[in-house]
Amino acid sequence: MAIAALFLVLILGAATQSTYAVQHTVGDSSGWTNFGDYTTWAAGKTFNVGDTLLFSYGSSHSVDVVSKSDYDNCATGNAIDSYTGGSTTVKLAQPGPMYFVCPSFGHCSTGMKLAINVVSQSSNSPATTTPSYGSNSSPPSTTSPSTPISKPTKDAGSANIANMVVVGFSLILAPLFMFMS
């Protein structure tokens, strides 16, 4: 029975470890602005599936998710997703490259764009695939929403606390299981 309890603790610990997610605040305290260097900002970071990007920006900005070609050319007419409203959280749901630009006139061309590579948590190695858009091989056309869109996610801090509580209870309950058997 002691081996079963130890096995339970190890399984809970491994499961808890895989649920950690990080919220990356784009541009750190400066936010999503015309004056950011987003290539340097992203260079030292690892973006995992399950993490989120928090874009904080003023009313003259917004966030478009675009293809690599549109990112390279600062083209915003064919955005995959568009966000407005001053605060946007984007969940990184699959491995591979992601591209973001500010669609306001001239902003992308002056550096208000971000390219990241999302990796799978299990491998932590860069993915080499590009986003798939179905049989037509081009991103779907979307229109800009008239109301702010934000995809809420759990705060990484509260998720970490919850995970620590689970591990703590596991460590307390495992010895009790051993003494009861």
C-alpha cells in the first residue's frame, strides 16, 4: 500500500507540473506601444502551449493576428483575429509560429509587430510547422469587431497557488493512507 501511495503522489506531482502556464505581458511595463522593441523582448523567452500573451495598449492601437507573409509586409487587411479594447489576452493553444501586428496606419512599419514561436510543453523544442488554414492555404478573412474582444484565461498566479495546494494535500494524505493500511 505504501508503494501505491507513493505512486499517487508522484502522479499528482507530474500532473500538477504540466498545468503551469505563464502569462507574458507583451512589452513588459511599457505594454504594446509604438516605442517597443518586440524582437528583443521575445528573444529571451520561451512561449509554451497553454501560456498567454497579455497585450495592454491605448485607444490608438489594437492587435491583429496575421500570417507570416502579412507580418513581413505589414499587411493587415486579411487578419486571422483582431482585438480592440485596450487589454487583450491571447492563449497560445498550439505549437508553431505566431505573428501579431498593430493595424493602425504606420505602426507595424515602425516596429509595432511581434513574432513568436510556441513550443509544446512536453518537448520545449521549437516547432517547425506553420499554421494551417485548411484547403485554401490562406488565412480566413475576418472583419474587425465593433466591440472589444478579449479571451479571458486563468491568472497564472492563482493557478500556481491551486497547484501548490493540490501537491500539499497529496503530501499530507499519502502518509495518512500508509498508516491506515
